[in-house]
Amino acid sequence: MSRPYSISSAPSDWPGFMELTVRRKARGFVSEHIWRQWEVGSLVEASGPHGNFYFEPLRDSRQIVAIAGGSGVTPFRSIIREIAAGKLDLELLLLYGSRFADSIIFAAELEALAAKAPQKIRVVHVISDPPADWSGPKGFIDAALIREYASDLSGKSFFVCGPPEMYRFMQEQFARLGLPRRQVRWEVAGAVEDIASAPGFPAEVRGRIFQLHLRRRDAEYTIPAAAEESLLTALERAGLAPDSQCRSGECGFCRSLLTAGEVYVRPESDGRRAADRRLGFIHPCASYPLSDLSLTTP
């Protein structure tokens, strides 16, 4: 199995050290295994790093508004650590949304890093279910709160990392603020947890199991594929998965050719090039079977 995780340590911690922060997820196939089985000394094979969610001086402003939800704070912890170490010359405002005040990830460390470089780092915690004595911002990170803490938005870069529900909400808030798309960077959100609730997913296929005919080099296989699981998950269950990275439909690393059948691809997760759509290529990590299929994988 493979899973992508944001690196939460700083670039200056390398060589020799890289840190991932894995939140335990109820019924999480990989996270539950990690929490139960991994211990000091466990050997893990890692690729990468990959992706585009980092400060790029030719693309991004040196004034960044970082918006995090829950465990989506991990890449911002990496950037903040690099700023505090004097390795990255940025001004960063972190608006960090958590449900409970006592469940803020890296709470003490973030406050200490902000105190170390107060001219460059500012951390604002927003709690949606606050205790009675909470004096900070409450509710959700919305357009009004962004305007209050970020002030003049022109020329600033916005980085967003959090759950899919937060992404949909933030798109509405950015539209209210009139932010152009070029100012916003989105971390990929990973696999969709409940694809059946996505707009456009056909209700009549819920609970159905289809047959996936797979061709790989000179070998052929037929495996079951559930309508509400991605094709990548079906291939993983059968031990036949192609290499993958983002699990979000963005990178194209698992790109495969669909030669027969129909799939559902959520528009927000469709990172294919226009030519690939015309020629029948799909990304199995973001494609869900709507019929029996024939697929050729790398």
C-alpha cells in the first residue's frame, strides 16, 4: 500500500531527518495499521518528495496567508519552522481552524515559533466548538475573518490545506473576497471519503459490484470493483495497483487507458489533460466504476 502525507518537518532538517504527522482515522485502512503496528525501528519505504504545495519565489508572494483545517496544518508547520530557523524570508499569517481548543495539533510549538519570530510569523486559532472560556475567534474561517486578520489582500498568496468540506467552503469565501485564482494554492485533498454523496454520482449504482478486466503488459486479470470505491482501491485489494502519488486525480502518476465501460469522475478531482479525456485515459485514484470495465495500466 502507498499513501501520500505532507512533510511536517522543515527542509533545513534534511539531510538525515524527515517527519510525517499521521492522524489516526476511524476505519482508516493505512492509518489504523500505522498506529497499531509501527514502532521504533520499523522500516518504511518512501518515495519523493513530490507535489507543488510549497513556496515558489517565482510564483508566490513573500506575504502568505495560510489557511489550515485540522491535520492540514502539517505543511504550514514545515514552512513556519523554516522561517523561524532563518532559512526562508517570508511573512506568514496562519489562520488555523480546529473543532476543539484541546485538539489543536502542534499548539505549543506553533506559539513558540511565532514568539521566536513575531515580525514574520503570526498564528490565529479559530475554534468551531469552543469552551466557555475561549476568547479567540469562534466558528469557521470565513471571508470576514480573513479580511479582519489579513487586511489588504492584494498581492498576497493564499495557501489552503484541510478537509474537502473546508475546500468547498473556502472557494465560496474567496469568491466573496474577489480573490483571483492565481493568488490561491490548494494542497491536494486525497481520496473522497463518501463518493456516493457527490453531486452527479448516480444513485442506481450504489452498492453494486462490477467486473474489471485488467491488462498489464502481457498479463490479463479480472477482479471485482465496487461502485463506491476508486479503481485504484480495487486494484490495491487485488495486489495489482499501479504506482500512485497524490490519490486525488491531480498528478497523473497512475494514468491508465480505459478501453471499455463507464466511470464517474468528480469534477473537482479531474486533473486530466483535455487530450487524455478525448483519448480515454483516466486516473484510477479518482475514477469510480459505473459498469463492467476494461482497463490497461502501466
